Amino acid sequence: MATYGIPLLVLAATGSAALTGLAFALEWIPRVAAFTVAGTVVDRHGTARVFRAACLARALAVLAATGVLTALDAGSLAVTVTVMLLAASTGLLTEFSHVAAETVGGAASRSAGAQAHRVQSVLLGIDQTAMLAGPLVAGLLLEHGGPTAMLGTLAAFSLLAAALGSGERNTPTSTVLAKGGLRTGWATLRSLPALAWLVGGLVVSNTAIAVLQAAMPVIVVTELGRSSADAGLIWSAAAVASLLAIIAARRAIDRWGLWPVGAAAAVLAAGATLAVSQADTYRSYLLLIAVLMAGEGGLTVVLRTLRSHLIPADVFGSTLSLTILLLLLPFPAAGLLVAVLPSSQLGHAVTAAALLQAAGLATAFIRLCTLPAPPKPVP
């Protein structure tokens, strides 16, 4: 809801495509910055404490913004400042809770041994189920209930997450190792060439995803004349496709292994992005982005499985933070790109990003095929 709903809120509150792109960037810049410290904080203080504190702080930030938006007139400078600050604060806090949750997931995967890809597919299924509902619910609430309804629901989910996550009792890891922060993560990543090449390919792929995410509210609402709910529906449909792909990837990895499944998912994702760059109707965007995110779902299962197999437990939080930091760097850049480009030029930006994605994924998987194959999971 935060990722897709808040840019829609900015567009509804300001009517500006440039401010919508800027809000997307402001949402992601703090997220990227959070990963310079989030892994270290989780390693030092434990997953439960960090997760609960981040969720509670996000709920307070959203409730404070709701009060301001209710009291002020739409379109005022104060409203614009409020929604921009909300984008930045929710982005920052969400990533602390995300690193905490992913660290717990990594521990569960290590306990599963050769079945790690199955654990990761279940965790991804939970994520994608939320992604299915979140964008659509945010769009519908914003369209029919206004900002108060959408933000009130977001705050309620944040409080619920804090309550449900409060029973976890994971303990911190060594403070000596935690002091290394991103330097420890960087050293670990450099020592794992398979993980490094896969992350590199996905960084390039995420550039295309980021441009699409940042541009979609403007394309759907401004260029195609559709509603906020229609914009949210695109990403909810994409979540359905991704969820199905995650289920299929789990079974395919059982049969063929990580690299063949990853290569097939990469071809699907790159081909769909190239097709999206030529789309000119709402239905085309809906279908092609669903196909694109199906490919991304398969790639994510491969990445998370490889991560859980290769990263040592005592530096998992720091290395996880670094890999996610690298994967998120394209998102604030995409928001700034949308902020400065005229709406009529967004299609060209998507085309350039699609070509870059195809080249990056092809290079990564060609290189991965020369490395020793990871162990094939035992059914």
C-alpha cells in the first residue's frame, strides 16, 4: 500500500506528474539510505525489536500525516510538503522492518537445508499475496474514501504487523561482526562470484522495473485517462502472475536446478519489458506487466535461494542489506527521471530501460553458466 498508494496520493493531492515522480524518488532514497545501517542494526539488536519499532513508527507517521491532510485545504503548500515527507518517512521505516523480516526468513531457509528454495517460495508467496491486495486496495480507498481512508488503513496494518511480530525472540549476533556493516557485506559478496553476478544482472533488470513503477501512475492516470483504482489494478494483476510464477519456480527448481530456471525467467522478464515499451493501451500494459512480473518472481526465488545457501549466518544481515541496497538503487533514480522528463517522453525512457535490462540479464546468465552449478535441491 505504501509503495504504490503514496505516489497515487501525491498525484491526487497535487495534480502534478513531476511531483509524483519526485515523491517516488523521495520514497526510495531513504529506503536506499536505510540499508547502510539496517543490517547492522538488526545484527546488533535482533529482528523482533527492530521490526516492532519500525512498524510502530510508521503507524505514527501515517496517523500524523492523516491529521494534517484532514485539517488543511487540498492543493496548499503544507499539503504538498506533508505528502512528500510521508513518502520519505514510510520508505525509510519500511526497509528496517523488511531487513528484519528477511533475516528471519534467511534463518528459516538455512534450517531447511536443501529445501531452502521451498521456504523462500512460501515467503515470497506471502509477499506477493500482500502485493496483490495492496495496490488495488490503496487505489480503491483513495478513489472512494479519500486520503483519510487510505492512510487510516495503512496505519492499521502497520499496528497489526507490530502486534503479530512482537512474539519473535531472535537474538542479536556478534557485535564485533555487526560493526563491519556494509564493509562486511561487500567483502562477503566479493567472495561469492555466483551471487555477485546474479545481483549485478538483477540491478540492471530492476532499472527497467523502477522506470515502469515510477511512470505508471502518470501513464495510466494522465496519459490514458484512467482512474487511481485502474493504476493499482495493474500491479495487483502483476502480483497474481508473480505468485503463480513463484509456485511454478519451486517445482521447476526441484526438477532442473537454479540456473536453468533463472535463465528462463530472465528471458520472460526481458521479453515482456521490451513489449511493454511498445504498448499504447491500458489492456496491453495490464497484460504485459503481469508477464514481466511473473519473470521477476522466478528470478527472485532464484536470488533468495542462492542468498540463503551462500551467505554465512553470522554476516547475513549485513550482506543482505548490501544486496538489497544494490537492487534498490535504480528506484530513486527512476523517480527523478520521471520528475524531469515530459510525460510524452516516458515511452522512450521505458524502451531504453528495456534494452538495458535484456543486455544485463543476458550477460549475467552467460557468465553464471561458466561457474560451478549450485547443488540441485533434493525433492
